[in-house]
Amino acid sequence: MSTLLVIDDEPVVRRVACQTLREAGYTCLEADSALAALEQLQSDRLRLDGLVVDIRLPDMSGLNLVRLARVHRPGTPVLFISGYAPPEATEPELQRLLQAFLAKPFTSDQLLAAVREYLPTPQSAKP
């Protein structure tokens, strides 16, 4: 079963996203800020298969969070979400990362489709 960390400062978005992912067979962890996410990411005991990250967080941009996360979790797949258009990126690595983007508001079906496209699908996922 895949474990995903959803990082969004909007409680409703986090709750609905995690509920949707859990119903599809994922284990879903939550963080309401970049700092809370980094604490979880630094745990060696935490098995993590992907991140769902809001690009605009109050304490740090989602892009900077992913840069820091890659120190502890290199190669972890990321799906960015935002109510804003994705920022322009000149760095090839950021351009590649930002291809995995889902605009808010999104439906449960849109979230699952994006997660299945960009992040690992759990073995027990419902069809």
C-alpha cells in the first residue's frame, strides 16, 4: 500500500483529499504547513511514496519545501496543487516537477487521476 503525505494549509482541502485517497486504498498522512511536513519527512521510520503539495503555503513555498524534502527523500514523486497558475520555472528540474500539477478546485476523480498518473498506485486500489 502506498503512503502519501498531503501538505496544504486549508483544512477542508486536506481532509477531503485524504478521505478520497484513503477510500482509494492509499495511506494518507497530513501536514498543515511546510515545517510540519519537514518534521515528518525527517523521520527515518516513515515510509513515504509520494507528496501532494500546495504550491502556496504560509511558511514556505511548496517548491522550496520540495527542494528541502529532496535532501531527506531524494526522488520522492510530487504532485503540486494550487488555486493559482503554476509559477514559471527556468530550472529544468523545476520545469519537470511542475508538470505534475493539479489546479484547485478539483474533484475527487480529478485528484485520483492525477495521483495515479504522477504518484505510485497502491496494490489494493479500487478500480
